[in-house]
Amino acid sequence: MQYMLLIIDDETQMNSEAAVADPVMSSEFAAYIDAMVKAGVYVNGARLRPTSASTQVRVRDQKAVVLAGPYAEAQEQLGGYCIIDVADLDSAIAWAGKCPSARSGTIEIRPVWTAREQ
């Protein structure tokens, strides 16, 4: 079953110049992704740009309303994700616990409905 690991952390910390350039965190994430690839569970993932680069779109009365910025003004924001394919929720929890960001933020686990399940 596929699960999405949503990486939620303090945006002021994860997108600071120091965090982006931090070779230790970069190498930890590289090792984490590499371990998932070697285990055959990694489907895909990405780091997201800051919420200052985000755009919201809502359709009201058949008109698109476009807004700059995040949906919610909060310090903790979605900073990235990984989709994994594992046997069960316990396996997803184990992989989430290995994520470097689990030490400073939260990893939310969401089951994914794949096209064949819908």
C-alpha cells in the first residue's frame, strides 16, 4: 500500500540559508532516501519551496480567485513529502521515524488511493 509522508516543520528553520546549505542535513536526507530506494519502498518525493512562493486558487461563482502566499499563516508548514509503497501502516510508521525531520518537526502519514483502488 502506498503512503505519503508529509514533512511538516518550522518553515523559518527549514528554509533558512543555513538549513538549505547544511551539508549534514543534506547528507542525512540523501542517506534516508537512499535507504528507502535500496529497500524498494521509495516511489517519489520532493522538497517544497517556501510558502512565500506559493499561490492559492479558489473558484467562486465560476470565477477563479488567485491569492499569493500560504493557505494557513502558521510557523509549521509542509516542507516536502515522500511517497512510499510498504506492506502496512506499521512499516510506514517505521520509515517516518527514520526521517531526519522527525527530530524537529512532524511526519504526517496519509494512505494514498492509487488509480487502481478508486
